[in-house]
Amino acid sequence: MNTSVYEKRREELKSEMRARGLSAMLVSLAANRYYLSGFELHDAQCNESSGWLVVTPDRDCLFTDPRYLDAARKVWDENDLGIYTARKHEEIAAFLHGRGIDTLGFEPKALHLFDYDKLAEHFTLISTENIVESLRIIKDEDEIRRMDASMRLNHELFEYIEGELVPGRTEKEIAWLVEKFFREHGAQGLAFSTIVGVGPNAALPHCIPGDTKLRENDMVLIDTGCRLLDYNSDQTRTFWVGDKPSDRFQKTMAQVRAAQQAAIDIIRPGLSCVDAYRAAYAVFEKDGVEALFTHGLGHGVGLETHEPPSLSRAGQGKLEPGMVVTVEPGLYDPAWGGIRWEYQVLVTEDGCRVM
């Protein structure tokens, strides 16, 4: 495996660490660990880590348990590899103390309190926020290539699934057809659990597919994505099942698409994240339906399905070339249903490109 891209990313991280006065950094978030090392994109479950990476000015260290030894050897110099067993924290501390490391920056969003307390017995711990994420937020050419491939498969999925939306099929059956299509066409897995909502259930932005059946002359909202070449896609479409969409469906769809286009029209380098949200919100506000827009406009996508930046009323920072964000306004009425329409957008040097 060519590890040079990971080495380059760690050098960029070290520059950030020097600027913040950090001598060593413990990386525990799985996506950050993979971004910097190429080792294990996912942890087995939320309370079980595949390993930790420690970045230092000189020699970086990867720690894992015996189950991942062979996988770690493929990406890491064995001289800088620590294999821990039952006494994980003591063994890691002994390894790092032997290299003169007694202070660690850590990621508070990705370190259990149990691990924090154990590590605090051996190290001075310094909380950090979004240091690695500030590097990941700008995608390089290879990352963009992978994300374009992931989005192409997403487009193919929606072309296929529209033909499968026949009355009588349940939300769960549609969700299974989505996952099956992705798997059979090369995806490593789902980016997230597929959302399928029929009729009033479409008003639930994160509806869990159930036994509700597709009906003639009704709507169905599908939000799904795949992971391909390690990178995620995210896309929502709302379909009408039947020959002629209702007047309300057509009107609401037009409002949603107009709000989306208003944001896309102004997305460019230098635009504040909150202004992208406001552009869509203003369209809804003009029509008096802003109260039905209950979430942010979008979010970053990459190794994770949801990552910085946030296009919302609380969004911070400005857009830069190489950022990939979703633009997904929606209107939701629990008594009727909801419509969301989502594009994944790459910020370019002079505007943006729908992926």
C-alpha cells in the first residue's frame, strides 16, 4: 500500500499541533484515524475501538489489539506499532513514556469517559476540537474522484428504485431493495440506514422504514447513500406514486426545489455557511411556510456521512474550494407528509458543481 498520502496528512496535522503548542495528539475518532493512517475506517461498535493513533513531532505510533495485527502491518512500521491486551491503558502508557511522551491532546467527542479517566492516571490530557476535521474538510483530487463515483452509484440507485415504487410494497421492502442494489453494484455498504417514509411518515425527516405500504396517489420519501471506495454519498428524493401528483404535492415540490436552487446559485468560496442556509430559508419565508422547514440546509460529507461544515442557522465559517456539502431543504406537515430534495455539491474555485 502507498502510505505517502497518509504521511503527508500527518505532516499537515503536525503543523496544526505546533501552532497550538501540542507535543503529541491521541487520535481516537475512527474516520480521523483512517484519514491519517489508512488503518480501519470503522470501529466494531461505539464502545469498542479498533485502535488509537498517536501523532508526535518525530515518530508516530499506532496502537491496536491482536485481532488487527495483520491489518496494521499492511499500513504501519512494526517498530512503531503497539499491540495491547487486557491492560490496554498501562501498556500504551509504558510504550509512550518510553519515548518521552507524558502529555497528550485528545478528541473529546471520540473518547469515552472511562478511557479518559484511565489515561489521566498516566498523562496530562489537553482537550482539542476539530483539529483533524479542519484538514478533512477540504477534499483532494483523489477524494473528489471517489466521492463522484459514490454519487454516480447513488444516481443509478434512484433511477432503478423509481420503477420499484408500486402500490402494496412496504417501506421496509423498499429499504431492502435499496441496500441490495448498492451491494450488488459494488458498494462496501450503506452510508447510513436508509430512510423510507410513505404519506404522513414522509414528514419524519429520519423515518425508520416500517410496514406502511405504498399507496396509489401518495408520496414516498427516500433518503439513502452508499459507501464506495471508502467515501459516502447522501441523497434524498421524494416520489409520487400514481399518474398525477396532487396540487399540493406539486406546489410543495416547487417550493422545495426553488429554495434549493436559491442556495446553489450563491454557493461559492467565501460565502458564509449561515448565508447558504438563509438563502433557502428566505424562499420559504416569502411563501409563509418557513415553520415547516425544521432542519438545517445541509452538512459536509466524506469519510463520514455527517461532518463539517454545517449549513444551518448555527453554521460557522465560510465555504472554500474542495468542500463537499449537501443542499437538502424540506417542508414537513405531520398531517399530510413531507418533501425533501437533496443534492451533494462540490465547492469549486468560482462557484459549485452538483455531484
